[in-house]
Amino acid sequence: MKTFKTIFYLVLVALIISACTSPKENKLSEIKLMEDELFSDESQMIDRQKANDLIGVYESFAEEFPNDTETPVYLFKAGDMAMNLNMPRKAIDIFDKILNNYPDFEKAPQCLFLKGYVYENDLKDLETAKKLYEEFLVKYPDDEFADDAEISIKNLGKSPEELIREFEEQQQKEGEI
């Protein structure tokens, strides 16, 4: 019953809004409503279906309004959400859209870094991850994620146990000095 009321409320609000506003304003209102609903849950649990629907609305906005200043922002939110919902291919596709269509977007460097992260951690494609991290370092050597990219390259393919052992060995060497 709660779901029916929510859907009814969303449809009613959408109808009222659409009667009075432009298509862009309608889409922005839809996004705001969906974001509010998705992130208002006090339990801190994200509803996967609502999140997936919101990703679709973000992408729809980008298709309808490719030149809007909010488009790369919404695409970044969609990519981040896809990545966190364990949808690696979707995340990569969205980050590629940003990198190809909005190369001057302030978070373009993060998109490239996150692509490497997804290839490394979700797809286990270490060769592609390394290439992306190296490309990141060439394009954005002074970015705040440059150190993270270098560390990621250095530790590609190492198990947590190997990393712990190396850390302990490093601590021992530093203690001997």
C-alpha cells in the first residue's frame, strides 16, 4: 500500500508540474523528487531499484539536454551510483561519456581514475587498469588522485596478505635505521 501511495504521489506531482513548466524543468523536478526519495531513508539502506531508476533519469537528462551545465554533474552522479551498486560496465560507460563529451568537466580526472579503479577491483582486468592509471598520471600529474594512481600501479594484483607483509617489512627496515 505504501508503494502505491508513493507511486500515486509521484504521478500526481509529475502531472501537476508538467502542466505548468518546460520539459527541462519537468526533468529537473523529477530528478529532485527521486533524489529526495532515495536519500531520505533513515535506515541508510539504498533501494537498488530506485537507484537504478535514478541512474536512468540522469542519463535521460543527459540525452535530452547534452549542452546543459548540469549534464556532466548528473552523469558523474550516475557513474558513481552505478559503481557503488556493483554495475561496473554501466559505470565505465557513463565515465566514458563524460570523458568523451565533457573533457573540461572538473571531475573528468576522477572519471579516468575511477575507470581504472573499476577495471582493477571489479573486473579484475589489471592490464587495462594499469594503462588507465598511467594515462591518468600523464594527463593529470598534479591531481589530488595522482598519489593514489601511483600506489595502485605499484600494488596491482597483490593480495591483502602480500600488502600487509610488505608493510611490516618496510616497518622493520625503518626500525633498523
